[in-house]
Amino acid sequence: MIPEMSTRAYRGRSPQERVAERRERLLAAALDLWSELGWSGVSVRGVCARAGLTDRYFYESFTDRDALLLAVFDRVRDELTGGLPAAPFTGEPRAVMRTLFLALFTALAEDPRYARVAFTDPAGSPALETRRHDALLAVADAVAAGVSSVAPGDFRGPALFCVGGVGGLISAWLAGRYPAAPEELADRCTELCARVFGV
């Protein structure tokens, strides 16, 4: 049951602000636990303990654990794809792609927690599997639309191929099987994807 919200301010913060602050604490705790234990290791009790909150406050923001996991995934997805421009691309395709790749690899290097959430196989969670699949399709469609704006053609297939390939490279990189600096990875991915797109 979601607790009733008081309408009184407390320490200068409105009830809505306090709810938002508690929600952020729960999301941060869940991100930490996910990065340490994998998504299956995230539990309502564990998240509440890490956030220093009771179950009562969990259910004022989330209906269940799946809702929390999806919110964490969406937050990470938005952080990693926030630089993805809407079509059309403004600039030379290779330069645009390199900028996007460099931003992605830099973000992953700066906060490895994002990598565990975005690139670890979510098998066993239908909700997360669907969300990740939809996210990959959305990225591929955005890239295909951007490339087609400067080099007319149907690029959805090549875009899906590149998204899958980059995901595999990232997995190897994160596992230490493809050591390289973010700049080197950006250059390599740009070159490979440019060949696939023929631009």
C-alpha cells in the first residue's frame, strides 16, 4: 500500500520534494547493488537497507522490484544515449559517429556501474529483456535515420548490425579481453561502422 502523503513542509522541503529525494536514494542504492551483484541480486529489502529507508518508502515510489529495475535501466539508458542526436545528422557522418562513440566509452570508463546495467545479459527477467531489446532498436533506428539524412538509403539493417557488434566489443572490453582507451575504441568503432554504412 502506498502511504498517504502529508501536505506539510518539513525542514523547508515540500512533501513532493521529500518523495523525490527518497526515490533518488532508492535508485542510487539499486544501481550500486546491481553493479555489485547483478540485477538478480537487487531486492527490495537490500535496496531499502542500502538507502537507509523502510519498505514503506519504497512503495511510495515503486510498485515492485521490477518497476525499480526498469527505472534504473531507463536512467542508465538515458545517460548513455543522451548525446544521440535526432535525425538528421548535423555534420559529416564519421565525425558524428566518433563523437557519439567517444561519449559512450568515456561514460562507461568514468562510471563502470553503467556498464553492468546496460551491457550485462538480463536473461531471466522478461521485463528487462524487453526493455533492453527496445533500447537497442531505438538506438539503431536513430543512427539509421541520421545516416540516411546525409547518405540516402535504407540503413536499418547496417545500424542493427553495428549496434550488436559494438555491444559485443564493449562486453569484451569490460571483461578485459579487448584492452584499449576510450579514444582508441571510438576510432575503431567509427572505422568499422563507417565501412558497414559505406560512408
